[in-house]
Amino acid sequence: MSGAPQPATAAAVLRELRRLRNPAQAANLRRFFKTGPGEYGEGDEFWGLKVPQVRAVLAGFSEVPLAVAAELLASPVHEARFFAVAALVRAYARGDAAERGAIFDFYLARTARINNWDLVDVSAPGIVGRHLPAGGGRRVLGRLAASPLLWDRRIAMVATLEHIRRGRLENTFWLAQRLLEDPEDLMHKATGWTLREAGKRDAQALFVFLDAHAARMPRTALRYALERIPPEKRRKWMAAPKFAKKII
């Protein structure tokens, strides 16, 4: 691309992304993002771009209208969807109150297309987390956390990173408790490292949560949550006996 940045069209974005295709890197990404049969990213198509390359393409466009973002989110190409969510985060940061509300609604209406962990993680804090009041928004977060769609649940958990950055940890602990028995490993990881980030802000609050819930936490989530805890303290929670599930 050359000259001053121009508004995007879907065709122009796809043309720029396609120009940077790397088949060898695409093969690596298909394995990394679990695109095989029965895996969480089944069928996802990759062109092999790295994140800085996608962001460089985005920088070449002055704006990405929501209609264009919708076309790109509908694409089977992972990098096109990554471009779209990165564009939405940028537009949200630049927008006025009305524009931000429109982006928030647009995003939540299309979570089925924000369908891999990197797409969620790059966008949920900057859109959902920023839009909801720090420490609030539980009607939205609770609905997402109760969704059968993995990506909705991850959006809810990861969105609270923005609240943590503002020093409000309530939603992180509230959601972590609600998601203790989530069956998906991607949720165990997201819950664990979000708790870890909360613990950086308030270690004592994390300790209280762990005292109450460590025995019910999946081991992956617990290990992530304890990463910044000194080993002598960590052993207590790692050794907590697992609660037996109630038989109804």
C-alpha cells in the first residue's frame, strides 16, 4: 500500500493480507491453533501472517466501517477475523459514546465469529471490559459466562483484565467462582491467568479466593493462578485435596 491511509473495503483488506501469505507459517499455525477434526479450532484457515504483519496492514487503513468488519468476521481466514477484531478495538478507543455503544453491540452480536482464543484475548478487554463499568456489568458478564459457547465464556473472563487494570477485582473473582467447573482447558487457562493478574494487584484477595476454592479448581487453572506466588505458599494450595462432586 502507498499514500495516505484510506477507509477499508473487505476486498482491499483481503488483498493486502493475501499478499503476505506464508504457507510454511500457515502450517505451523494450523497445528498451534488446534484446527484438526474435533479440536477447538477445527476447520480454521490460516494464511500464515504474524500478528505484527496484520497490525501493519490495519495501520494502512484510516478506518474500518462496521459493515466491512462484518464481512471480514464472516471470512474463514483467521487473519481476516483477527484484522476485524483489532480494527474494532482501535475504533472503540477512538470513538465517541455513540460509536462505542454501536461497536459493543456489534461485537456481542458476533461472538460466534470471534472463535479462537487469540481473537478473544486481543479484543475482549478493549471492547467488553472498557464498555462495562469497572466492577459492574454483571448482567452481561453473567450471560456470557453461562453461554454454551466457549468463546462467550472466555470473553467474559478475559474482559475483566481491563477492570483489573483499573484496580477493580470483584468481577474477576466472581466469574472465576462461577466458572470453576467449566469443562474446557482453554477456560481453565484463562481463569487461572486472570486470577494471577488480579493477585498482582491484591495478593491477599487472591489468597482468600484460593483458601475458599483451590480444592475445586482444575489443576491447570490453579497452576496459572499460583505462578507469581512464592513456592513455600504455593505448596499449600497445590496440596489441597480435591472435593468430591455431589451425586444427585
